[in-house]
Amino acid sequence: MRVDGRAMRTIWPLDDGAAVGIIDQTRLPHEFVVVRLETLEDAARAISDMQVRGAPLIGATAAFGMALAMRAGADDAALDGAVARLTATRPTAVNLRWALTRMRAALAPLPAARRPEAAAALACAIADEDVAINAAIGEHGLALLRQLSARKAGRLDILTHCNAGWLATVDWGTATAPIYKAHDAGLDLHVWVDETRPRNQGAALTMWELMNHGVPCTLIADNAGGHLMQQGRVDLCLVGTDRVAANGDVCNKIGTYLKALAAADNGVPFYVAAPSPSIDLSIAAGHATPIEERAAEEVTHVPGRGADGRAQLTRIAPAGARAANPAFDVTPARLVAGLITERGLTPARGESLATFGAPPH
């Protein structure tokens, strides 16, 4: 996608070959800052602190983190240590495990001297594959949006949750890829953007993306979605996913389940954009997905900019208030109209997913 007219990805190897560049998403939408990752610890911290976030981008960053680790030392102990360090960064997005498993399987049989070059090449390949996967999701999703638009014979109103945009991937996004392609093809559409408490990825990131691309969009409070559906002002919900279980249950950013319930109650189709690396056939059902519990401060405080333009963290709860902060929830397969994958649309059912999961490497 483009930032101020310049084509960009969210992560890329720098020309000096010694580091990787990322967009620091904790600084958006107020500042556009590129950060240089030079070490394994830089990559691990970028994932943990959510300078990069979104399941596909977490996987790609882990792959590049492995490549950075191999530059510093590539014996078996270093390889195993890098995998362990990156695995511990965030537990829910299956793409993290998928990328690290793939990197380790490719590097372990090689002599240490060959591992740095091989790791760098495979990390770049994983990033390129992610771009291709999301572009294909966009094409299949575009066909769906065309059908829905033709039935309505008017503006198509789409509700999305969190950020499943190009900032959550290497490029294009998952849930936003069909939206970008539909907008570019001239479809009349509009996006309702959930703010997505507590980290406000919808307000800060999805709005920034869509506005930069010229897609008509409106920011709403998370709890407004059901009201809009009752009024007939939402034609479909389109979200991403951090993990799809073998039975079709979908684990995504906290609040997704409530949107799916409201959609079901109002006859609004609820679709999930799911790249194959996010389909985890090793987990039978969504309840087995590890749910990340993040810091209470993300709930009790809100980051923003003051009247003087300076960044600040504002307390919104009483001093000493306790807060729980589960980062994800699980939407049962019965509430999902279908999954949009790079291989086409599929029902959220186990017998269908068996051929849509990530291919072996």
C-alpha cells in the first residue's frame, strides 16, 4: 500500500543487510516512524510491545528475528534459543508458531555457516508469500462484495473490528484486502470502523489506513455496532483472525464475538478473512486456543495527544482500580457465514477446512 504516495510494506530488509525496518505502529496515527531492528531482542521486543501486531505480521517479524539471530550466532544452541525467545513473545497468533516451525525446519539440517544466508532468504520468502496470500484473499473477497453490492443496488456498508489491514500484514491486509480492491474497482462502499478498546487499533490504525487510501469510513464506539445493525445500516461484517480451529471456531481480537452475536440476531452475514497460516488444524476447537492476558494499564489508561500535541497517557479509572485485559475471544463456527481464504471461500466447518490449512513445508 502507499504512505504519502510511496509504496511501502510493514517490514523489509534494509539495504545494508544488517537490519530490518518496521513501521512503529505504537506511534500511529500521530507520527509515522520507521524503526531499525538489528538483533533478536529488537525483534522480540517489537512483537511484545506491539510495534508490530496482527497475526501475519507477527509471523513475518518472527522469521526476520530468526534471520537477525543467525547473524549473531548460528550454532544449534543459538537456533534453539532464538526459537524459544520468539515463541514466548505472544501466545495467541498461530502464525508466530507457524513461521518459527518453518524457519527451524529449514535451518536445523544446515551447517551453521550456511544458516545466516538461508534464514535471510526464507524470511524474505515468507514476507513475499504473505503479500501474495493477502492479494488473493482480496480477489476472492472482491467477488463476494460485488455479489452483495448487486443485490443491494446501493452503497455497501461494511463493519470491521480491530485492524486486519495492511498494517497487520506485510501488505494488503486480510479483511481490508477485499475492501481496497472493491474501492479501487469503483464499488460504492463505506466502512464502519470499531474503535476496538482497549488498544484502539481500529481508531488509530484502520482509520489511518482507510483515510490514506481514500476509502469512505466512519469511526464508531465498539458498542454502536449492534445498534447500527438493528437499523439496517450494516450489510456485512468482515473481520480478520489470529487463529481458526479445526472445527471452524475463530479466535480474534476481543469484542469480535459480540459483533458476531449481533450480526446473527439481525441477519447480517459475518465473514472472516483467514490466510491459510492462521488455520490451525492441530486445535480441535476454539476453546483450546491460548488467550493472551495483557497489562491492566491498557484498560485503566488511554494513550493520546494533549492540546499541546505531546504524547500522554491518561488515567480513566480510579487510582488503584483492578482491571482484566483478555486480548482475544472466540467466535463459534455456527456464527460465521464463511471464511475468505487465498484459495477461495469455504464454510467454517471442519470437513471443509482440512484442505484449506497451511500446506506443509
